[in-house]
Amino acid sequence: MIKQSDSDLAAELVKRGILTQPIADKFLTEIQNSNKNLKEHLIVSKAVSEKSILEALSTILNLELIDLKKIEI
């Protein structure tokens, strides 16, 4: 069974033009019978950059994306 969070991420990546719907569906099918989540699968397969995934998740979760390397403490 595909997790809602994986479906949401796939939809956001399609909306941003990072993945096409057929490619997103292919990746969702591939993870359906594995222990991987979509984020992990996309990064390992080098289909989508980690930054693109974080930006999409930031939008989905309505959270600001912060680069800790740029924060001075």
C-alpha cells in the first residue's frame, strides 16, 4: 500500500514539473512492495535531487525551508 505522504510528494513533484505523472506513477509502483519510501527511492535512484524533495516537502507541510549552513549562531 502506498503511503499518503508518498502520494502527496509525488503529486507535488509533478505539479512543479520535476517528474511527469507516468514517471511518478512508476516510482510509486516500485516502492509499493518494498520498505523504501518515495523520498529515499528518488534519492537513491538519482531521479530527483534532495534539494528538490526538501522544497516540495516544505510546500506540502507549509514549513519554511532553512539552510542551517547559512544561519549564524
